[in-house]
Amino acid sequence: MDVNDVVQETLSRVPVPENVEVVRQLDETLPLILADPDQLGQVFRNIILNGFQAMPGGGRLVVKTSEVSRKLPKSSASSVEPSGWVVVSFADTGVGIPEENRGKLFEPLFTTKAKEIGLGLAIVKMLVKGHGGSIEVEGPSTLLSAGGVGKGSTFTVRLPLAC
């Protein structure tokens, strides 16, 4: 499947708040990967919605795709490690995530929202891991220029290329 197609489809189905600008930086040369587009759509949707919720006063969400190749030593040609990754990053200019909460974000039932139960990011992590990938969060946002609306956060999903 083409990750860019899933990103575009997901963005077309999620209502964008009036005061939020969505910027797409999609690498059109990405290789296809073996993945479930419905599950990845759910992953991307949850991350996008969280980004929008983190920007109640408006802001910018940058969605970026890229490929990261891994140079394999000749002796590891039979290794089960992927030869590289397709990387999807979601950077927002939202309120940011306090350092003390970053380690708990992907735990079931952890939430900072009054009307939520805290399963969204736990499901995201489970689905990404099920694809042999990883997810991490950092802040302030690394894809945005200085002077953004808030501290911001960047969620990065890595999905393996075929071995």
C-alpha cells in the first residue's frame, strides 16, 4: 500500500477546524509497504484529532512522509531487520505535552482530557507495533519553524520497508 494515499484519505475524512492550517509535505517517491490501510488510517486519524484538540486557539499541523534507509552490513544480508522505514510525522503548534506525561501517553486509560477514557494512543501504539513499527513523541515540535502558537508536539510513526 501507499502510505501517502492513506494520509490523504484520512485528512479528507477528518474535519479540520477553521483556525487550523494543515500542511502536507509528502514524499512522492515513497516505496509501497505491506500494511493494513484501515488500521493505519485509524492510527493517523487518532494522531490528527489529538493534534487538533491540542490547538484550541488555532495553529498549524504539518504532516510529513519520508523514507529512511538503513545501510546493512554485508554479513547481515539474512537479517530479519528491515532495510529501512517509511516515516510519517505529525507536528502541531499546540499546547505541548509536559515532560512528565510523555512516558504515560501510550498507556491504556491515561488521559488528560475530562471526557475521554484514554484508549486512543494505546490503540495507536498497538496497531503500529502490530505492523512491526514504532511510534514516539517529542516536543517542542521539530517540523515547525520557531515562533509557533505553542510549544507543540511531534508524533513520529515508523513503518518497516519489506525485508
